[in-house]
Amino acid sequence: MSTATTNSIAKPQVLLLQPIFPSFESALSPKYSLLNSRESSLPLTSFLSAHAHSIKALITLDPIISIDASLLDQLPSLGLVCASSAGVNHIDLDACRQRGVAVTNAGDRFSADTADYAVGLLIDALRKVTMADRYVRNGLWPIEVNYPLGSKVGGKRVGIVGLGNIGSHVAKRLEAFGCSISYFSRSLKPNYPSYKYFSNVLELAKYCDMLVLTCALTAETRHIINRDVMSALGKDGVIINVGRGALIDEPELVRCLKEGVIGGAGLDVFVNEPEVPTELFQMENVILSDHRAVTTPESFQGVLDLVIENLDAFFAGKPLLSPVSY
């Protein structure tokens, strides 16, 4: 047997359920034997059966692929699910807990870039930046002089739904614009005494001019933004979503935008990505984005480093760097 083969066998085996970026592969492959099910001619069940007892860790890159009980049952030796996303709603945490499988996520590596993007969407929604771009590109500037004015950012009352890593970064940035910050979270955050706390999203919406959604998607937060909340926000209200699409009742959002129940939205995430409700395409008061709030070269590098650090810690029997509580 060749030295190269021996070294490959000696590496811990890590399962991939989807292709990874070349930079991920080149950084991981010196230490780990990457088993990519997509590159095998075997059906997934057969592929997993062939490697079931040697796979100790799994990397999940795409939240669209579910890590559920049926998959975990096929991997009896699995000890770690390493997610490259901040959200873990695609992972059955109860099933992992029952099987003693640890879960890690992206921690705070996406937080700053996602917060930047959320603020960008908010500014765009208020000041009508992309609308102005279309106005100029379509040759309307010399013809239509009554272009609608945008609204000032400073002084707005902004409600953050989920004052975690991303939400706190959003709040910090908007404070610099002179915005008043309030938030809804599972509990009061003592580290932010200057922010007004609401234990109810409906009351937060009544108080605020706009909502920024940054919380995780759970059974409790699914459709946390419903018609009642949008009605409470009001006809000039704006919703920014960089969390998960299902935080909002999407059909109701479309209806509320059509009916003028709220004033506008900046949406980076949707329920059935990459599908987007087509009614939104014709709405000038909506900014649409293809789930790219987290994506910069810097954030990718940060997540890659964290994935490697978590894998290294797991196989060395050391504490994980970004464990997910369940």
C-alpha cells in the first residue's frame, strides 16, 4: 500500500452532503478525508451504509438540506454536526441530543457583515436608493420631476427582533445614525440597559417605525411577524429580514404590501428559496436580495477557520468553539 493511501486512511473521515467551495476543500483535505456523497455513483443510503462506522463528523453547508433523525440513524458513529451557517433550523437538535451528537454553527463569524447588509437594506428602503437607480437608468429623470422623496434615517425608532450576535451589531450601527433602539428577545439583555425591551412583538411593532428581523427560526418564531404585527407597525412601517424567510407569514406580507398596511420591506431571505413570490417583483417599495447578507470573502474565511477549529477540537477531545445549545 502506498504512503499516500496510508495517510488518507489515517485521516479522520468527514462527511459532506453537498459540494464545497474549492477553498474549503483545499484547507480541509490535508487533515481530513472528505467523503462527498455527491461524487459517488452509489445512492445516498448505500453510500452512507458503506461508510457508516467510520464517519465521525459531518459538515453541512446548505441550510436547504435537512439533518434529521432518519439521516442520523444511518450514521451510528457520528459525533459532530458542523454547520457553516449561523441558523440551525435545518438540523433536528432533539435528535442530535438524543444520540449524543454535538452541533456547532458559524457563531459570530457572519454577524458583522450581516448587520452591515441589514443596515444597507434599511437605508435603501427609507431613502429609496435602488428606486432612484431605476429612475435614472430608465431615463425618467428629465421627464418625471415628481420623484417620491425618501425618509430620514436618523431619529427613527427601530425594533430589533432577536438581540443576539447579529441583532446587537445592527443596533450598534443604527445608534450611530441617531436611531432609538428597542428589541424583542427571549429575555431582557442586561448588557444593553439603554435599549427598550419588549416581551411581546406586537407591542414592539406598535412602538416602532420599523422592524429588523435577526432571530433564529424556531417553532416559536415561525410567522412571528403576522398580519397583526404588520398592522401594528403601520402604513409607514418598514420590515427588514436578514434572518429566515419563515419568520414572516409570507403570503400575508405580500397582501399587506399590496394593501398599504405597511410602507415597505427589505428582504434577503424567503420561505422557499430560491423561489420568491412574483408579486414582489413589481413593488417599488420592496428591495429583494438573494440571501447574500452573510456572504463576503472575509466572512467565508472566518467561517472556514471556525469549521477547521471545531473539527480539530472535536477530534482532539477538546471543547468546541461554537457549540449550539440544545
